[in-house]
Amino acid sequence: MSRIRIVALLEAAVLTGPAKNVLKFATDCRDRVDMTLVTFERRSTRNGVNHSSNQFVSEARRLNIPVEIVAEAGPFDLTTVDALRGIFHDLGPHIVETHGTKSHFLVSLLGRQQFRWIAFHHGYTAEDAKAKFYQQFDRWSLRRCDSAVTVCGEFARLLGKRGVPRDRISVVHNAVETGAPDAHAECADEARRQWGVKKDERIVFSAGRLSSEKGHSYLIEAVSKIAPLPQGWNLRTIIAGSGPCEEKLKARVVSLGMTQSVEFVGHRSDLRSLFAVADVFALPSLSEGSPNVLLESMAAGVPIVSSNVGGVSELLENRDSAILVAPADADSLKSAILELLTNRQLAHRLAVTAFEKVRARFSPAERNQRLLEIYTHASKEYGCH
């Protein structure tokens, strides 16, 4: 079988979940696929000279994955359409895949081309009115793709409502590498020293973009109700991530008098040391698809409390592999976290079941094979093979 040429449009400054997945696939499947990444850079800030500060671009180049940088004046700079047209002409891809509203929109403007267009839908953030406005472009753009790939059944239904024919939509869950069931415990002592964890502390860990749909405000409310309780241990909450709600969340911690027990540690591309010290991982999101960080927690063997939203129930079952609670409910979140911190037998059982589930169903090999099937079908359908 001939190799499949793919151009992937993905805008990222750090190693987001979608960025990690694209890099993993491109690396694992080099024997079947030639992938080139395309990303965007603002002329006014970088002048197209040095890309070393872009973590995504730097990691792609370290992995010897070709990267094309498209200079732009601002979001939806339509001069980039000609730049993309030139890249596609030079590379002659069988498939162009897009990740994100802007990439979808720009490729939709090209009209019919000599490649198959696959749009990857990862869900939406709720940052501000401008972001929500841009997301409306998907109602027009995604109807024009040859096929769409999304991460959970709920998102597939959303795409259907937005006019994408159901027979063009595929669901491919995210994936994560797994080691031994207790691998994270092997580095626990070093990690506890790294993060200054005391013997009498219990750690609740959460990670994700600090934007409203991630629900961190409810987690802060929940742990503020646990901290004063006489448990014989002290509660410490560590939140990794950055985003538009960061200052507001920090102010709420101050107002609750929780500055000594709630710590913001910024964006972290490698969460292994934090999983190693965590007694509970909390995902308080108001919306989700197939969250990578949840899969990482399952692979690390950390007991999970999560809002039951989006595709979460496609990864976990309540009281079988996690405790799932209603979104936007600080009291339920508090009760679930407290139960796992006090009932360590239950916490261990849920964590073991979650690990076995992620190893059996959500491995990179399974995801790679599913994507290769989609790409092969798409390229044959257009006569590329």
C-alpha cells in the first residue's frame, strides 16, 4: 500500500491534548503516513523569525515532523488562504485535516480540491463573546468537509444538529500510554519531595485550562467545605493550568481564606509528578469531550471524581471506575472527594478498575488503527490509491 500524505492544520502554542495526539500519531505511524503540520503565527509579535518559544512547534521539530508556519495579521486573516493553497499545491496531500474553528473555516474557503478534507472536532471553550462568535463559523464550515472526526458520542450528535451528515461522522476517543499499574508509585517519594508534600497532607489534584467551562470555581467551593473538617489530616489542592479565569479563581481562593491550601502551579506539559502525589484527581468540568487529562489520571492509577458531562461516561462508570457527579454542584463534588479521601479501599478499587479500562480500550495503538482506517478509506474514496 502506498504511503498516505497528510497535512494537518493545528494552532497551538503549548502541548494541548489535540497537539499531543497529532504528534503521537505522526510518530507512531511513520511507516504508513507522511504528515506535515501547518500552524499560524502573528506577524506583529514574532515576525516569522524564531519559533523556539512555541512548545508545539519545537516538539514537532524534535520529533522530525515537518512544520510549515503561516504568517497572519490576526484571527481569520484571509490572506492566509493563498498561503495554504500554495502549501497544498507543493505538498500534494491525499488528506488535509483541520483542528479548530479557524482551520475549518479557512479550508472551507478553498472550495473543491484534489484532496479529502477531514475536520477534527474537539469541542469548544467558552472564553468570551469573540470566541463564541468565531465558533459559529463551524455551522457553515463543517457542512462542507468530506468527513468529520470527533471524540465522543455527544459531540457527534452536536455535529449532526449542525448539518454534518451522520454517515460522515466518526467517533474516535482520545488515548494514553499505560505502564505498570503501580508505576506512578515508584516515583512518589521523589515527587513528594519535589512538591513539598507533608506526611499529614492529602492532595486533591486538578488540571485543565482555566476557563469557565472547566468548572474550577466549583472545585474551589468544594474543597473550602472540606478543609475545616476534623479529619486528622490537612487538605491541599493543586491546580495545574492557565487561562482567562486564572485571576478570578485566585481572587476567590483569597476571599475564602484558602491561600495556604489551594495552589495554582500554571500550565504543565508533564503531569507525572503531580499524579504521583495525588490522592484524588478531580475534574469539575461543565462540558467535556474525551478529556486527555482524565485518561492520564486513569493510566496513573489515581482515584477520580468527575462531573458526568459530555463523553466522560464513555470512559468511566459511576462507582465502578470513578465517582461521577452532576456538573455545577459543589456539594456533590465535596461529598465525593471526601468519600475517596476517607474510604481508601473504595478509592483503590475504583483506581484499579479505571486503569484496566484505559489499558484495554483507550491505547494509542487502538486509536492509531482507527485513524488509519479512516484515512485509508478517505484516500481510496478520492482515488488517491
